[in-house]
Amino acid sequence: MADMLKKVTVQVPATSANCGPGFDCLGLACTLYNRFTYERVPEAEGIQVEAEGQGGESLPQGRNNLAAEAFCILWEKLGKPATGLRISTRIEVPVSRGLGSSSTAIVAGLTAANALAGSPLSKEELVTEATRIEGHPDNVAPAILGGITVNVMEEGKVESLKIALARPLQLVVLVPSIPLPTSKARAALPQEVSHKDAVYNVSRAALLVGSLLTGDYHFLRTALEDRLHQPYRLPLIPGAEEALEGARQAGAYNGIISGAGSTLLAYVPAEGDARKVGEAMAAPFRKRNIETALHVLDIDPEGARVIDIQ
């Protein structure tokens, strides 16, 4: 049956890595999606990639495309015969904004290859495969598993604990029009940090997980603070510090840089005025003539899923 499968459509959520203090180990999936359709064609036709949406015109072709490369890596690892591919992508996750756009491509390719091969790998196994490609699990794990994940790498294997919120939260996501490549954001970080700053972050990461599990969200004001990456990245995003302070003043528990940035994400009470928070976050950028896009999202509970297969 699996050898007869030719076409699959996969939906993958955007993700926000770090979640404040959980640098390279915490991540969440949210309700903004990229959708990928993979169709097997004769090998002689090669790999063709079509994309619609933001940044679609600049995506590389052939195996240089990350969505194609991830598919081929797993397809070959599973011992399947060489195949051509026709890949169609609908992009809603902004590129180079800290919302895991590259992870959606990796996860889509692995999920599609696994599905067309008859699903021999579990989601947990796919997380390890995706981390080998991405280099760290904090985007790919929630993209595959959904929810909020706590991720640890141990001897080449990824251990990801998915946690469910005790009660609902709103995510106010503000996307500035200025890209911030991950390479530039990582280059801003120091090679070493003090013991004091390490303890600061460990304590807040623990408090964050506890707050989310118990529903004691009043702790989020403290729990989302960070000293390992945000102080070094905020200057790369003009207006960001004012925007996060505006979010707090408008009723958010707190706000953070999403992943490497430039997107900012505020955690808002379920009954809070998300649009008011978003407007407060956008104002400092508007003063600087920087356009922004606002999304009010939920946590995606499911992660990557197959929409259709035939």
C-alpha cells in the first residue's frame, strides 16, 4: 500500500523558540501555518518547487530547497527508490522573523516522506531526525509534537516533553517588516556567561514551566525574563524594548523576542484585550516608520499533520 502512495499534503505550525529564559531548549507551536504538498513524479523530472505567499519567489529550487532536502534525506534513509518530486507550498509563516519558517520546511519534508513510506517512524523519532538537520530541537520539536515542549539533547537523541497549558492564554504576535537572520542574531551573543546569569535563567525557566502547568500565570511577569540572549538581541530590533514595555502596560503578563527575532510575542490573559496589547506593541515601530503585522494566536495542540494522502 505504502509503495502506491504518490501524493501527500502536510500542514506545519509556526513555532516560537526560547520562550524567554529557555534558550535553545523551550519552544511552542502556534496557530499560524505553512502547507506543503508533495507529489512523487518520475526521477527524470527532478525536483520542482512552487510557492505562493511571502518570500515564495526567492525559495531555492531542487534539492537546495530545505523542504526537498529533508524529504530526500529521510526517503533515502528508509531505503526507498529515488524519485522526482513536485512540491507546492503555501506560505503564511514569515521568513527570517523568528517564527520557525525553516523548521516548517524541515518538518514538512520529514513528515511527508514518512507518510508516503507508510509512517514507519513515530513523531518522537521524527523529532530526532529533524534536530539532526536543524541542529537544535526548540523549533522542530513543537512543530512536530504541538503544544509547548521542553527539549534536551542527550548523546545524539532528543528527549522532548510536551506540556499542556493548565488554562488558555492568548499569544499576541507582532511581526516587524525588518528581517533578522538567525546567523546575525546568534553572532550578537557572548561566548560565555556568568554563573549569576546562568542561575537567573535556570530559575526563571523552571518557574515558567511550573506556571504553565499550574495555571499560576501571575508568575509569568518574572518567569519570562532572560539574561542569556534578549539583552544582546533587543538592540538589533529598533523599538523592541518600548514595544515589550507597552505590552505589559496594556495588560500582557509579559513579552519576549520570539526565537532569534525580529518578531515579538506577548503572553496575554484569555480574557485580556489582545488588540489593545498589539496596538501598544506596534506604536514604537510606527514612530520609526517600520511596518508591522499583528496576529492574535493560540497554542497549536497537535503539531504537524497530514491533511490529505493518496
